[in-house]
Amino acid sequence: MPHTPHPSSPDLSTKAGRKAWRHETRMVAVRPRRWGLWLLTLGILLMLLPGATGLHSIYGWSPRFLGLIAGALSVPLLVISVILKRRYHRQRQGGITPRRPT
């Protein structure tokens, strides 16, 4: 007896279905992923700033220290976005229509 997918499961057998699935999963957890990537980019730039420009103080704070803080704040946001995306994927493949987290 062949497996018949749940009606709300994505149709990955066609090119249009796979494209729709990629678009749908790309829209899950947009805000935490976006903020995490911005903070990570800011952290990397702040880590490179002293050597590239000779700037060694931003309002009394070391740019390297600020870069480490930005990088440390980005990690939980990126982990949360991965967890939300995996949860959405698992629920969607299981046939449950999940609530789309932002």
C-alpha cells in the first residue's frame, strides 16, 4: 500500500511544489534570523575595526569588546531561528498546519 501524504503536506514531487516549499520555509523565523545576522555582521566589523582604522575607543568602550558582545547576542537569535524553522518543518511534514512564527 503506497504512502499517501496528508492533504496539508507539501507536494515536493513537482518543481513548482519545491519552489513553493522553499519560499514557505524561508518565511519562517525571519526576524530572529535577520537580527542575528545583523548582529553577527556588526560584531565581525567591530572586531576588524581597530586594526583597519586605528580606532581604539567608541565612547570609552573597546571595539573588540563591543564586537564580542554583538557576536554573543547573535548566537541565541540564530539558534532560536533554527529551532523555530525545524519545528515548523516537522509539524508541516507531519500534516499539522502550524502557526507561522515571525
